[in-house]
Amino acid sequence: MRNLLNNSLYIEDISYVAGLDLPWDKLKNSKVLVIGAGGLIGSFLIDILMWQNRNADLNCKIYAMGRNGDAARERFIQYWESPLFTFITHDITNTQFGMKEDFDYILHLASNTHPVAYATYPISTITTNVIGTDNLLRYAAEHGIKRFLFASSNEIYGENRGDTEYYMEDYCGYINCNTLRAGYPESKRCAEALCQAYIMEKGLDVVIPRFTRSYGPTLLRSDTKAMSQFIWKAVSGEDIVLKSEGKQYYSYTYVADAVSGLMTVLLKGESGEAYNVADEKSDIMLKDLACAMAELGGRKVVYEMPDNMEKMGYSTATKARLNGDKLKKLGWEMKYDIQKGIERTINMLKFREA
């Protein structure tokens, strides 16, 4: 497997985000804890911060936390011996952190984020979002950090009630809580409520970016979202397998845009506020997404019934389009529409997996 940092397109993405007109000086000489460091968004974020350390004299010490030390060493091998990078193997549902650092910022990105994980590990899906978030918020409050960022999801909106085309940040759709699949969105809702509780009771500074279905070259092989399966099929030169009629109409976000949104919320967002990281130019129906992937790979779309495990983890939402105007007022813009995003992703993953 090749290192993405040797790919010109990936460096272009990092350089783009690092060059955004943001108050990066807020992070200068700071200590930042990134939980969920090995994930799609977390790993790209760490590449951005380390880039700024090398090229902008940020001197930001990064503490990357995850549960798999071996995978982390492979992913972050180029930083492993850096005095500005430390990896911490830890499960955030464990209250005993064993840390004594007074971080300036805590960025909580850890969560199960795909259907098979929801269905296979429903307990850890909920406990990571609820107990894990509470543990981190308590640690943040006890150590007087500057700002806590909780990465939330479009899933908190539930099913569209048919009364809107786009979800604003105050929209609340239907979730049948008495189902296995409800564990993810309901626990994300609870985690957001915990954030508000800590703001009120402990005076904590918390911001909440809400991400759409994100994708990009840092995609994990284990990710079972429909978009992710399409991408891996396209990378392998196989037919695209669609396991529904494909009428779901969703918002998507390329990872560079997701992280630029995260950094905008972290550095410019107002405490207590949630922000949709989305733009309508990356909204697409699932069947059209499948066709676009098939066209890029010179293959066709085939239909297949999902197995029981997959079906239990699937979202029942048929329309989930987010309105990103609130974040745009902070100066954020989406650079890559869906077509450009998937083209770049497939190109870089072919390089990475070669």
C-alpha cells in the first residue's frame, strides 16, 4: 500500500485546506487531542495539522487517539518519531484515561459510522457516542480546555417528514427509537444534548459540525456505506452493486471539504451552535451516484438484495439533504462537487492500493 502523502492530488488537497483564510494562529503552540484519529476525517485532519507544523511554524502538538495502535503506526509512520505527534491507544468508553495533559482543544471524531458496524456492534455504537462523549466532556471541563468539538451527523435529523427539501440545523425528523438501527442517530442526538448540558452546567465551550455522508481517499476498507461500496467497486474495476431502487436523495461531502468545514467551525464557530457541513452541488440520488461510478469505471450497475446484516444497518431515510447556509456565513465554501470528488477519490485510491 502506498502512502497518500506521495500522491500529488492528495498534497494538492492538503495544501488547499492549509491555505484557507482561517485564524490558524489560534492553534499556535497548542495541544490538540484528536479522537478517532484513524478514521476518514481524523486522518486527513492530522495530515493538515502536521502540514501546518512543517510549513507554517504552527508548533501544534497533536495527540492522536484510537483503538488500534498497529494500524495507526502504519497510517502515521511519517510522524511517529516527531516530537509534535503522540499516539494514544485508548477506548473512550473507559473512564480511566491515564492522561495528565492539559489540552487546549479536544476534537471528538470517534464513532461507528457504517451499516455493518451499527448492526454488528450496536452496544459500542451507542456507548461510544454517549458514554464516550460524556467521559471526554468531563475531562475537558476538569482540565479547562479552550474548546471542545463534537463531530455529529446528518443522521440526527431522522426521516424527512415531507415538509421540507433541506434540513436546517433546527429540523427534527422522525426516528423509530425501538429499532436496532436507531442506536446511531439517537445516541448522536443524546451526545449533542450532553454537549449543551456541559455548556450550561460547566461553562464548557463546545461547537458541533454536522457531517453528511463523507468520502475521499482516506476511506477505510472496512466502511460498508453504499457510497463506500460503490467507490471500492470502481477502484477494483467491477460492476457497481446497488442494493435498493436507489431513490434515496442525500447530501455528500468530499473529505477535503469536510475537514475545511470542521476547521471553520473549530476556529470561527460560535459556542453551543451546530453547523451543517453541506452544499447542494454534492446532493445526488443514490441510483445516479451508482451510474456515475459505473461510468467512471467503464462498468455497469447491477441490482442485488442486501443480506440481513446489511439490511439491519441501513438507514430508512429516503431524503436527507442538508442546508449549509449557516456555515457559509462563516466563510466556508465547498470546493468539490460530487463528480469531481468521486473522480479524485477513485484516482487516489487506485494509487494508494497499488
